[in-house]
Amino acid sequence: MKVGSNETGYLHHKVRYSLRILEEEDPIEPSSQGAITTDRTMTSVTDLDEKFIGIVEILQEMKIDSITETTE
């Protein structure tokens, strides 16, 4: 799948920076047509999913704590 600034609406330098970070982390590698996935792509996606779940759990706890604090 080709992803670039024209397809996303983001500025070219922001897309290029994001791709460079992903290349350094190894879930993608550059190709003549843009970027392709690597053997680490699924592991990277799974790791990110786990981090997002942890963040959501923390935010949910904070929401409950702030509601409790305002009602006391």
C-alpha cells in the first residue's frame, strides 16, 4: 500500500519523518515504491497494541479517581 502526504493530507516532511522512525524501529524498510513490511511488523504492532491498552487503563483509572475526588 502506498502511503504519502498526498494520500494522508499530512505535510510531506511529517510523513517522511514518521516513515524514518518506523524504518529505525524496523517494522518497515524502504523500497523503490515507498516502504514495505518486515518480519518485525507484527511484533511491533502487537507491542504498540499492548502499550495502548496500558495507557487506556491508566486513563480510565484517572477518570474514575477524578470523579470520586469531585464528589467527596
